[in-house]
Amino acid sequence: MKYEIVELSALSGERAAIYSIKIDDDVILFEKFLDENRNIFPGEIKSLVKNINQIGKHVGTSEKYFKINEGKPGDGVCALFDWPERKLRLYCIRYQSVAIIIGGGGYKLSHIRAWQDDKKLKAEAELIIKIAKDVNRRIKDNEIVLLENKLYSDIPFIYEI
């Protein structure tokens, strides 16, 4: 699978860079998430986008916006939500106060205990976990560098896993 890390410049700002993932030259995962949910959950979508904008431009990657440790220990995978009692989940990778990489997500039904118990959420979470593993390896190998409020690479952010 080929993926590209693309900056969402309209949401990025001085406090943090906001990125998403483009899979196999096709769709950007955050745009797909918005398309799938904007008509069903317009209030939650509006609030999530507002929070992402706040993260990029004003507050940085404060833990109050995330459910931490949604992936493997130490991989940075989180769920982004507007309020904990809301059920729309958006999976992402949080890099300190520098950046977030947004994947996909979905609606967590009230009878679902964990993302592993829902086919859609499981697929979305496992994809971002797989990408986090690859990006984290590339950071460790200095292919990707964490700057003050941005990810940096000498080569385009196009990778294969």
C-alpha cells in the first residue's frame, strides 16, 4: 500500500501542523471521513473541525482534545472527539505539540465497548496504527524530523508499506 502524508494547510497554524493521509493516490482519509459523516452528524463534524482548527492555530495538541493510547503503547495513536460523551471518533497520530496526522473514523455505537468490537472502527484504527508504525520508524531513522510546529523531510512524504 502506498500512502502520502498531506498537510491540511487551512487547519494548520503556528501551534501545530495538521496532516492527513492519502492512500494509493486516491482519497484523503480526513475528506472521506467528512463526506461519510457530515450529513448524519453535522453538529459533531462542525465541532470536530472547529477543534482541529483550534489545535493548529491556537492551542496546539493539548491532551484535552484526544483519547490517548488508542493504538499500541507509545505509537501516538489517539481518537479525536469534540466531547467525550459524543460517539463520533476520528483516529489520528499525535506528535507531541508539533503535529497530528488525521486518519479516518466512524460512529461508535453505545453498545460497543471498544473500537475492536466494530468492523468499521477496527479497520480505521488498524490502518492508522499501521501508518503510525511506519512513520515512527521513519522518525527514528531521521527520514522525517519533528520541527517546532511541523514535520519535515528532504523527500516528499510518499511511502510504501
